[in-house]
Amino acid sequence: IRYMGILFSYSLYSSILLSLLYLSYKWVLAGENQHAYNRTALWLICLVALLGLPLSRLAASIGADAPAAVMPEIEMGQIQIGLEADESAGFQPLWLTAVLWIYLSGVVLTAVQTLLIASRLWRIISAGETVREGRYRIILTDDRSIAPFSWWRYVVMSRSDWNESGRMILTHELQHLSLHHWIDLAVAQIISIFQWYNPSAWLMREEFKTVHEYQADKAVLESGIPARDYQMLLIKKAVGARFPSLANSLNHSKLKKRITMMYNQKSSASRRLRGLALVPALAAAIAVTNIDAVAAVLEETSAARFFVEETSEPVAAEIRTAVNGLPSTESSAVFTREVSEKTQDSQMSPATVSDHTGNAVAAAAEALTAAVSEDDKTSRKTAENADSPELVYSVVQKKPEFPGGDAALLQYISDNIHYPKEASDKKI
């Protein structure tokens, strides 16, 4: 829950890539009779969508570090900066918190639904009669309402189906198992859980299943089974319980497309070049994520939290400790940042930022102390003029201040504390 904002932001980024790449695939490749190639293309779309954000961050960090020379290590300790009280500090918009709860609810519900389907599937496998078929297992069930399906190393069908068309069904389902189609569906389902709001994620899963059925249908026809007999079997088994999330069912709903594909000639090798259309689609997807408005939303959701704690402390405790007697500021909020970066700043010597900051604070303290000393001398002279050498003032009429006033103090600190440019570019 602590990192839900980061997960949601990552989900949004990957969903943009997945959506545009899927639409391009559907446009240029889905109708081609090159099933192994299409399956590979679908896998590449999933991998690019999932790894796009980490790879882009890695490329950005390498690009930022490449031109740098020897870079001294800069260690910034705990820096406390006093600012005027800001009512928005420590809070996030209510709508963003609501969005996080909605997203988490969708993830949980989709995951629970997947687990329930898996549980039902396993109960059917456990309750059926097992028949060995090499390294695979055939599960025979008395429930005739269940359409034949396969998952992992199991082929499940009713006894009546086994007696009527057992070998034909087995040829189809064993092709699913030998090609490990269940792995595709498992990955597609995981993506659908974390992108439950994205229609393209669900359509990608269905696209995987369609390609799987094309491959299994092709294996049946190549085994010598008459196409007409096999098509009649598909029509007979067009109804029945299925497990769309995890298993490959014989009665996949794309029956018309499957029968049509059986008569299509294999696509020529040159048709595979159509897959190059995915490259500009990827470029367009990355461009979309870099649009200022989109990038701002991704950045804001990444920093979102379910519970936000407000920080409220006295201002600049270190400075007050260095200069005794300074009054505290009631209307100040303190924002503490722990930063560890490596950078090289033309305005900085190869010293630590903590030392540099300490020098600035020490200079301010020294100036304030000098002002106190000056006022103390004035107080002593006043006491001497009053013929009261015993009199020592504990409170002076003019409070000490930085030479030039508070504005000069802020300007001095601003001129002498430099934030690492690399961290600033990365919005760290």
C-alpha cells in the first residue's frame, strides 16, 4: 500500500504503451496466417509495455552520466529549510486519494476473481479420473456441461466427449500443452489484474487465445483429420462452461474466424515486414508519455500516498542552536529532505554540500554573533555613562540582524547553497 502510487503510475505508463502497440498489431498483423510470428509479436508488445519505463529511466541516467568527467561525491546530510507556513504542505488532492483506492479495489477484485476461477479449475482436475498420455494427464469428468480444455499438463474433457471424439480433441489440446500456451495466458492475466481499467489488456489476452486456437487447429488438420469432421466437432462444442482467464477451451468464441483461417493460405515471408509498423507506434506511445500534461499526471500519481502525514517543527533548529537567544518562529513549517547525489557544479568546489551549507550557516551565525557583541558593547557604554558599572543588560533595544537585513540573509543562503543539477533535471 505504501508504494501504490508508484505502482499506479507505472501501470498508467505501461497501459499507454500497450494500448497503442496493440492497436497497431490489430491493424497490420492480426489477420495474417503466420501464427508463430504473431504470437512472438504479442509477447514483444507485453515485454515492451512492462519494461518501457525501467528502460527509459536507465537510458536517461546513462545519457546524463555520459558527458560528465570525474565526479566528486557529494553527501548532503539532513537539511532543514524554514519556509512560511503553507496550508497545502503535506497534503494531496482528495481526488488522487480516491483514485488510488479505486485502483486498489479493482486490482483486489480482479485478483480474487482469478483465484476463484483457478480454484474451480483445480477442483475439476482433482475430482476427475486420470488417464496418462506420455508426460501429460487426461482428466475425465462426468460433468457433460464442461467443454474440453487444457491447462499446464492436463487435458480435461467429459467421458462422453472422450468416447465420441477423444483422439480428435486430444490432438487439439495436446498442441496447446506442447507449445506452453498456458504461460501466455498467465502473463496476460497478470497484466489484466494490474491494468483492469485498460480494455487493451483484456483484448490482448483474447488475442493470445485466438492465436493459440489457430495453432491448435492447424495441428489437427496437419495430423490428417478431415477438415469437415473437425469443423463439425467445433460447432457441436460451441457451448459449454469455459475458463477464459487461465485455460484454453475447445469452444473458444472466435469460431467463425477459426473456420475462415483454416482456408486461408499461409502468409508470405514478406508480409512479416508489416510488423515494422509497431516501431512508429512505440515512438508515438513514448511521445504521448512525454507530453507535459501526461508526464505531470504520471509524476503526481507516482508521489501519491494513501495516508499523508503533515510535518510541523520549529524553524531552523541548527541556526538557533548556533546563535543563542534567537526567538522561534511560530508560523513556520519545516521540510526535511535526505538527499544523496553525485554531481559536479561549476560553482562548487569538490567539497561536500553539507560542509558548504555548514559554512553558510556558520557565516550567518558569525554575523549575528558580531551584531550581538556590538549591541552588548553599546549596552555596556550606556551602563558606564550611567555610572552603573554593575549594570548588565540582558535584553537589548535593537535586536541583532544579518548585515543588510533578512532579505540579505536569504539572498546569501540562496547564493551559497547549490542543488545538484543532475538531481534537479531528474526532479529528485
